[in-house]
Amino acid sequence: MAKRTKKVVEKTRRGNGFGSVYLRKDGLWTGKIWVTDPETGEKKRKTVYGKNETEVAEKLVRLSGSMEPMNGMLTNKKFGTLFNEWLLVFKRSAVSPRTFEAALRNFKLYINPYVGNMSLPEVTAPVVQQVINEMFVKGKSVNAVKKVKFLFNQFFEYAVDSELIENNPTTRVKIRNRDIKQVNQENFYKAIPQEERMKFVTALNENEFLKPLCMTMMFAGLRTGEALALRWENIDFENKTIKVRNGLIQVPNFDNKGNVIYRTTVIGDTKTACSVREVPVPDILLEVLNDWKKCQWVRKELTGVDLLAPSAIVFSNYDGTVRTYSGTRKIFTNFAKKHGFYGKIHFHTLRHTYSTMLFEANENPKVIQALLGHKSVKTTLTVYNSVDKSYYKQATDKLNNLFNSEKMQEYHDLQLKKDIPALKRDISELEDDYSDDPEIRMLEQILAEKKARRKQKQEDFDM
């Protein structure tokens, strides 16, 4: 019988009495340590296992009753290595796959390239602040920068709890409250311009599938994922409403190093709790959905797949399965290129158009917020309220109408009419005030006598 040999891929030496940690060929981390039995005083060899080096090291620390060996081993590692291990061990198990993917992406793009080769003690508050400042220099939004700072903060809180460092340096890092951007007015309008809307709707008549899908987003304000997850039971044709209850989600699947292997498209919850809502539907959209229902009935008869069951997906594939983002986007891209909309209109443009049409109709912003499923009315007002150049002329016309020359003259005439009685009252009051003054009476008498003499002279001359 051949002698079995122990194969070790990687081994980490530790201080005397604190054992060793190594990675076996099967991918399992193993640690061994000598411990003393408190009752007998005998030394025994203990073996622990874990998914990674950090987990094994922590188990050995608990057995040894000391933190110093683990601290020495971990702090000798590069900052990027420690951060990545924390993401894979702790962050991954605490959040959804999509959130973990975003955290891993932020680490690889904005953290590891700048501080990955530093040691843990070297990453101080000024260093983290420099990373934040560099993101702003590259034009990243406040929201994106806040996510990176939050990730830094979570890792350093873990490091403090594990006694790897004493203080969390991110508590002294500053981020401004709002974005500073130079808006390009030519690209600011996010909705379909008024003069292009009818052209777009007319072009949709050539695509049997895109017409009901795009009209649902344009006249009910649904997100792409909400429209693709819509079921027939969510549409109330009698009461003319659509109930938004779900959204399409792409769930990433990772290997043990955090790399995405593949993605699975599933129907899950809406983007936020506020996104669950009931939207009134205009007649034009109901007619289109009824026509789509007839098309699905024909396919049901031909294929035998029940595409009209209450739980069936409204915009499913022809076999009843859920459509993917990428597949649906490809269909729309081909349509946009054919009709000259490529680069001008995308799926989210339709949702912006819905909100803009409501603003054009002078709808209450709080109502529009509820219909769009926004958490804050600020998002509705600042992001989903597009203004084109025609509104500038309308605003100027309103000012012209309010302050034209004719109306200004009417205003002055009206004020004059209001002022004349007041002036008469003032003169009367003055006359009353000076009627008892002797000097005034003497002047009045002299003026009267002069007037009488002039009149007498004129009469004499006439004779």
C-alpha cells in the first residue's frame, strides 16, 4: 500500500505555542494548536477547520485565549487582502447578492487601487479622505462617494471590534451634501419631446410585442422590471387600474473568490416598499392591452401554453417564461435603430415621459410621486420633471400678457380714479384748516378787491 503524503498548498507560521494555519488541497483551511487541559495539566493537539484563514485564526485565538497572535498575523497582510476577506466572509452573508456585487465592485474600482498595497495602520483618516476626494475629482456623484465611505466604515468597525485597530478613521472623513454639476442644457431633457411623441407611438404599431410593453411604461409609469414582471391578475380592466406588486431581478451567482459566474433572472420584490402601488390606466393603454390579450389568446390556441392565466406573465416569452432584460433590450435597440430613435429614446425615457406629461397637465407633484412610486417628492421634482424650450416661451408669453402696455395703462387709469376722491378730500381738509387764519383772510380780501377792480376796468373799457 502506497504511503499517503500530506499535500499543503499554503502554510502560515505563527508564534510558538499558537499552532499553524494552512490551506488543504480540497480548499478547506485548517489550523492546529497545542492546548493545556486545565484539569489534568496535559497538553493536547487541537485541530480546527474553516472556510478561510480568518475564520480558522479566530478559532485558534479562542482556544489560546489571546488576541495578539491573530493580530500579528492579520496586520501583516495588505489592506486589500484583509478588506477582500472581510467582504467574502462577513459582507456576503449579510446582504443580498446584488448588494454584495455592488460592494465588491466599489472595492475593486475605488478602494483597492489606491490603498490595497498599504498595511492596515497606514490607512488613516487623511488617506481615506484622499480616496474620497479623488472620486469627486473624477466626477463621481455624492451618492456613489457615500457608498464607498459606508463600505470603509463597515470594514473599520469590524477591525475595531476585532481589536486590529483602536479607532475608526472614517469618523473624521467629510463629504459634501450635494453634487456640483455643470448641466448640459441640450441633454437635460430626459423625456420624449412633445413633437416626437406621436411619431414614436405611431412607429410602435409595427412591433406587436414592443407596442403594449412601451405603452405600459409610457402611460402608466412602470419601470422596465415592473412591466416585465406584470401578471394578468394585476390588470383590472373594469376599474382601469394596474397594481404594481413585483419587479424583475437579476441575481448574480458567485464563486468562492467573489467572481460572478452567471446571473439568474427572477421575479422578486419591487425596487422599494414605496414602489408597491395602484396606477390608474388611460383608455388608450387599455385598448392596447386588450389587443395584446387577443394576440396571446391566439398563441395559446396554437401552442397550448396558457398565456392568459391570472398568474401568467403579461409580457412573457411565447412559452410562458420570463423575458430577460438583455433580450428585451436587444429587441428595443433594433427597433430604435430602424426608426431613428437610437441614442435618443431608451426604456427609462418612457417613464420620464409619463411624469413629464403629468407635470404638463399641472398635476399635483405629490400625486405624481405616488403614481411613480417614489419615496421622496424631491426625486419627482428634480429628476422626473423635464422642461423643454417651449416652456420658456410659454412663461414669457404669460409675463407679456400680464404686463403689456394696454394693461399697464388700464392699471394707471384705475389708480388715478381711486386717487381723485382722496385728493379732493385732502384739498377740502386744507381749506378747512386755513379758513380761520387772519393772514389768509386778508390775502383773500386783497385778491377779491383786485379782481373786482379788473372787472370794473374791463366794463368801463367795453362801454
